[in-house]
Amino acid sequence: MTYIVRRASPADAAALPAIERSAAELFRRDPALAWLADAEVPGVEQHVQAIEEMCVWVVESAGQPLAGFLRALEIDNQLHIEELSVSQDFQGQGMGRALVLAVIEQARRMQLQAVTLTTFRDLPWNAPFYQRLGFAVLTRQDTPPHLLSALQSEIAHGFPGERRCAMRLPLP
């Protein structure tokens, strides 16, 4: 399947909540995390704001609806991946990988030090996926303040802390 990754426009925002809900269905595979499939996702207005204020990319295939998106923001000379979602119908086709590679390339163009994120350490489509792209799990001592804060916020929202981790891809 041929697809393109591009920067999102405000017109794309209407499709993003459904993509995020569809992607979250994967969490139903883990009974302890199934509640995430029913969690509230940002609305169209929040996505428009993110597109205007942050780095947001979408992936699409000719004649198809948008398949996925990635939202990132610059923090402390690093580009932090805040959300990566690919609709179920398009998962396993390399679109998530293409979105992450686009953010890595953008961080290089911006001459940033690294790309960071927080994720589940034990789900195959989370930490192991990012490790295949070169990201490393950070020890608590090596975790920068913005990632410690993100992890604490996730725990406060019900995420199991023992299953979460921060990851970083240093850029040469």
C-alpha cells in the first residue's frame, strides 16, 4: 500500500478523534488496560489547537480516509511524542513507523538533541516497537524532568506505574 506522511492541517482535525478511538481498541487485548479503549479522547477543537501550536503529522493513502496521526511538542531541546495513533484498519502496514520516522527527521532538521516519549514497557506495539526504531528505555536516574512529570501525570490518571516507561532516541 502506498501512503504519504504530511504535516496536519486544521481541516484534518475532524478525523483525528475517531482515529484515536479506533487505535485504542488494541487495549482491549489486555484486560487490565481495556478501560483505555473507552477513555475520552481530545475533541476536534483540541486537535485544531494542537495542529496550530505543535507538530502534528498525518498519514494517508490515496482515496482512503486518514489512517493515523502523531502529535509532538518541543521540550528542553527535545521533540516529545505525545500521541501516536493508527486506525485499526491500517495497523501493521508500517504507517506508525513512518510517522515516527517523520518526527525523528523533523527533530534532526530542528537540530534537537533527542526524541522522547512515554509508553507501556510490556505491550508489543509500545516499548518493543520503539526499541526496534532505536529508542532506549531510560532508568529513573536518566529520565529528564519533563518525562518524570509525564509519567506522574499518567499514574494520576490511572495508568499502572510499574508498566510505564520513558524512552529516548538521542540524535547525533
